[in-house]
Amino acid sequence: MNDLSTAPEPEGERPARLRKPDWIRVKAPVSKGYHETRKLMRDLNLNTVCEEAACPNIGECWSKKHATVMILGDVCTRACAFCNVKTGMPRLVDPMEPENTAIAAAKMGLQHIVITSVDRDDLPDGGAGQFVKVINALRREAPDMTIEILTPDFRGKMRAAVEAICEAGPDVYNHNLETVPRLYPTIRPGARYYASLRLLEEVKSHNPMIFTKSGIMLGLGEQRLEVHQVMDDMRSADVDFITMGQYLQPTPKHAKVEDFVTPKAFDAFGSIARAKGFLQVASTPLTRSSYHAGDDFAEMRAAREAKLEKQAAKERREA
């Protein structure tokens, strides 16, 4: 990773594509659980970000029958330089998607589910209504299951969209900043960094008890102090959980990997994030938004309960 004190290499001296180090390699998915999860998604006509975004953890997660459902179709109206999801004109929203998502969650026996979506700038509400329907269907089918959502920025419709989704009551609201603000014009050109921060603030404004979560990718050319500033910005927005993972180039047409960040460097970033006050931190090369989401949620909830109990004890002593 570039440091502010280190000048970047001249473009001609950098390899066209860096060789993937050993710590980022994963086994091919071959387990029985993987194939069962894949068949279930196909039978219910559901999309997953695991497949569409070419997640390196798909073999591990699907073998445990954990999958992140991607609603609102598999075609995105944006064209971010890091994302492998198809871009174009989306199809009509599937009216059976909420019920099929709930059926899939029940069949997999999930205790915690993650729901994400493509960007749908073509819809009047940006797709917020479908998130609400999915959350409601999941609550009916499995009332004890905790629900985590990962939404787009709802460009131009953010306040109404966030209000509607918060009223539906997800347990975790995730919206990823993805990268440092300097890289937005090339990496995330359809979005605005401070608009995404405002979205996370809006969630807490509507319901302070909903956990908020956000993540960034490393290896896109960001500088160390820029990452620290993103952490500070997230904490200013009262974000509870930060994820940091290695960016991997999906195809030669996408933004190239500028740097493979070492596990030691990820550990260092994680330590800094914890010192800044995040309730939960996930910082490894293979970290993704929904990787180990259920376990992380349980730890985050326990951390908040411990924090609240500590505050209550302090108030009792001072009374």
C-alpha cells in the first residue's frame, strides 16, 4: 500500500497485473453443501452476490449453506470499476422474490441472513420497497432470524428510502463506502462519498438501535492515512462495524490491483479501527461484507450490551 511519504512508481514500471500471493488463494468449491446451496438458489430463481461478484469465499460459505441473496435482479444500472455484476437495462422486479427469499432462508436454517441488491436507478424508489417486502417476508417466515441488509446509495431518493427500510426493522444496515474519496471518480463514478456517509447517518437518525456497517477495499492505490481518515469519517457517522478486505480484479476490463496488502498490514489497520471505537472490526485479505456475518453480528451485539452495561454501572456509581 502506498504511504503518503512514498511517491508512486511510474506507470511504465508497474506490471500490468500483479501475481496473486499465496495468502489470497482459496480452494475451488466442490463440497456437497456448495452444490445443494447452488441448486436451491436456482430452483427459487434467486440471485446471489456470491456468484455475481465472484466472491473468493463462495466455496466456504456455500458449503455451510450460507448465501447472500441479491434482490432486484442481476443487472445493475451503474458501472463501478471494481464490480463484476452485469451493467445494463434491468428486467422487471420479480414479485415472488420476497417470498422465495424467505423460503430459501427457512430451508437453509439460517439464524442470520444478508440481503443485498444491484443499483436500480430506474425505479422511482430505487428499489427500497423491495427491501421492505423482503424484510417483512423474512419476519413472517422466520421471526427469530436476524436480518442484515446491504443497500445501494439510493441516489436522489436516499432519505425516503432509508426511512422506509428502517421502519421495516433490519438488525444491521450496511452500506459500503468501498474506497477513499480521492478514488471515487475512477472507482465509483456514479456515487458520492459524502452522500454515502449521510446515508449511514440517516439510519442512526431514524433508529439508533439498528447496527450500521460499512466497508472498504484495499489495494486500489489508496494511501495509509487516507484509510485512517475513512475510519474517522465512519466513526463521525456513528458506524458500528467496519470491514476491510483485499480488492481482487474480476476481469482485465476492471480496475487493476495496485497492491496486495499483507495480512500483517490488515492486522495493523484492524488494531487502529478498534482503537477508534468500532464495536466490531473485520480486517483480513479475504474479508467481504457478508463473510462470517452471523458470527460477527453476535459478537457486535454482545459488545454493545457490554458497553451499555458499563455505562449504566458508571451512572449508578455517580448517582
